[in-house]
Amino acid sequence: MTTVLLVACNGKRSVGVAKDLNTGLVTNYSNLKPGKTMLVMNNEILNNTDIPLGESFILINSDLDGLVVRDDKIS
């Protein structure tokens, strides 16, 4: 379950906080709103916070909203 708080200004700016209640992962965002934020370890999406010391993990923000295309470049 994910909780999202969204505050918008002038229609293009997204500011907010999203919290994943399963993992406790909190995502604060400004201008780039992630559709989903995930922790991945050993090619598996984590549904808990049990990351052993010394292990590597990846934080993935997918479906970003707020990217702008100008002069064939994305920013």
C-alpha cells in the first residue's frame, strides 16, 4: 500500500511525498514525480526493509512525470 501527498503549483510543478507502507521507503519529490519507487536487490523487488550489511541494492523511480523535451534533449 502506498500513501501519496501531492501539492501542485501552476499546473506543471509537482511537489509531494510518497510512502510505501510495506518497506517504509519515503520518496520526497519536487518537479519530477515518480509513478512508482522500488528497492531492488539481487534482481528482486524488495517488499521489506531487511537489507544485510554489505549488500548492494538499487533504488528505481519508474514512470517519471515532469521531464521536458527541448531541442531534442530530455531534461
